[in-house]
Amino acid sequence: MEFVIKISQFLLSLSLLIVLHELGHFIPAKLFKTKVEKFYLFFDVKYSLFKKKIGDTVYGIGWLPLGGYVKIAGMIDESMDKEQMAQPPKPWEFRSKPAWQRLIIMLGGVTVNFILAYVIYVAVSFTYGDSDVKVDSLKDGYSIENPLLSDLGFKTGDKVLAINDEPIVNDSDIGFNLIKAQSITISRDGKTQTINLPEDFLGQYSASGVKSNFEYRIPFMVGAVADSSLNKGKGLKQGDVISSINGTPLKYYDQLNEVIKDLKNTSVTAEILHEDNSKSTMELQLDKDGKFGIRPYNNPKRFEELGYYDIFRKEYSFGESFGAGWRKFTKTISNYGDQLMAIFNPSTGAYKGLGGFKAIYDQFSPVWSWPYFWGLTAFLSIMLAILNLLPIPALDGGHVMFLLYEMISGRKPSEKFLERAQVVGFFILIALVLFANGNDIFKAITQ
């Protein structure tokens, strides 16, 4: 079921972004009376799942969900239609239009992606508001489960005070600032200290295969009891909290292994805190591997009620949502820019974390959450826009680069040069795609 939910979100988000991006090219092309021969969601290699010609344009859905495209007549693109380009230019072809019109057509896709992201952030701010966890409300700090962070000197219970001397107020600030982190200031046992990170921290983090960094310290809340568990049928319910084992308090889930390390294949007495705040005791069984067979559950609202942290909530009026959306929009662009700079700097090792379609798929939640879905879609829209602006022939940015050269110099690159540049750009693009998706495969095999 989780796969169905995640793949549905993935395809819905991808389809929305592709269609609107290509619409950004399509609309100005039509406004400037440029013929658009095809408008496709996904690639139609050899055949289409659906196609219908309306006017001069064939609209369709391909079978290969790696993107989409519009084929504009008289434009040197990935189709490499040399036969058409060998003919004299027609008034309705892309190559016959003034440079400024061609520039608008080429920038249309990324413009729509940026606008879409901003609109989503505004709508999400107005509809759902903002929520975050204040780091100073995490009384016993964070849980450190990533071996890399442990090796660098971080310990469970550390409180994060600053990253690169920039104070951390909300939990989300950590994720945004970790990309360019060189040092992290923490509080441990009432004492402040700074831990310096290695230059290739991002590379080591990606190679570790562990996605956790600074995690909330939460109780052992019951999510589900596995059918194979020795504790099946004992009356545990979702939302129950196991608060002690054999009289030893269990405030946090990260303390569990220490409490039960010598209790394999034994029966223990557990104190249970129920959702109505009543308490009871229950005999639970640990199997030969020292496991209860209980999947933990994450319930932020209940954790807040129990005093584990404070959730900051802010609602926005319709007018205020435009400012809130703009702040999220610009912050996301800045953050993604930092990611790209790190990826293109070999010394950071961040390229090891570069992922393809599986990496994107993995970002979607296994439970359907509209706020999360729209937030991730907005981020992917910005990512698509920025990547398309890279000055690589075969991408929008490559076409823009040559158009700007033409407008500044007054000289139009020859069609033969553009064809060769398109081929070079295509191979660069294929190499990047293979590398990113190859990273996904390598991680799936080795981790």
C-alpha cells in the first residue's frame, strides 16, 4: 500500500510539473504564431500510449516517464530533424522569429516552474499555515543515530545552538543550514562546544547510507504489532506508550536497546501509558533476537501533549500568505543553489549524493499528506527550473545562452554549429542522467 501511495504522488507531481513546464513553452510559441508540432507528457519512444491531433499539434502521452517535450517547428532540438532544417525557413518556424521572441519561448518553461513554486508556497501558507519545533523546547537535545555524526563527536542529548555561527531557532533551520555547514555549535551537559566538520562532510554523509542526522527524542509509541510478534494479541493499541521495562524508566525510544540489551528471549513487565493518560502494566515477550516485534509510531501532536517538544504554529491571512510564500520561495532557491555549488565542487564529495528518479521517489511520504506533497512539488518545480537554466546545449539554458550571444553580438550561430552543440549537450545530459540514476542503483546494491 505504501508503494501505491508513493508512486501515485510521484507520478502526479511529475506529470503536473512536466505539463506546466511544457505549457510555458507552448503558450508563447502560439502567441508568436510559431507552429508547435507535438506536445507530449513523457517520451513516446517508438510508440505512444495516447495521441490526438488538434489543429497543427499532436497531443499525446508517451510510455517512458522520464520527462516530456514540445516539438516546435524550425527549432534545433533533441529530435534533430535535419530534413526540416534543410528546407528554406518558413514564417511560422521558430528560426524565423526575432531573437527576443525566441528567448521568451525558451524561458517560458522555467518561468512557469518558478511561478508555480511561488503560488504553491502562497497557497500552502494560507491553507495550512506554518508549523515547526522550537529547538529550545527539546529539553534533552537530539538523538544521534548516524555513525558519521557519532564519529565526528556528536552524542545523543546534544542541543544544537548554531551552524556556522548562525543561531538555530527552529528545527527546520538545521536542514537548511546543514548543506553549507562547516561547524556546529552544541550544548552538552550545560557546556558549549563547537565541532568542526570535514570539507567532504556531505560526501561522507551520502556514502554512509544513513539518512538521519539530528532526530527528535521521542517515546516508544506503539504503531503496529507484527503478525509474527510474540506480543500479538496482548492488547497493545496504536498510540500506547511503553514508559518503563522491569521498573527501569524508558523516557525515549533511543534508550530502548540499552534497557533490553541483556533480556533476549525473556518476559518483561512493561508499564503502558494509554491515550487517555491512564496507566497499566503488561507482560511482554522479547524474542531470541531481543526484539518486541512492535513497529514504533510517530504522533507529533501527542508528543507535544506529553511535553517532549513545543510545536510553533502560525496562521496567515490571505494578504500575509504572499509574504510568507515569498520567504519560502527565496529560501528554497538559495538552499538549492547551495546544493548545486556543493555538487559541482569535488572537494565536498556532495556529488556522491546526487540521485535520479528513485531518489526523488524516495522523498515522497508513505502516507498521503497534502501539505507535504505540495511542499515537495514546489521544491521539485524550483529544482526543475534551475537545472533547466544550466548552460548546457539540449537544455533550455543552452538555447538561452546562444540566443543571448546572438542578441549581444548581432551574429546568429550557424545551424551546423547549433546541431553539433545539441549533440554534445545531449551526450552531457545523458551522462548526468546515467550518473545520477547509477548512484541510485549503486546505493540500492551496497546499502
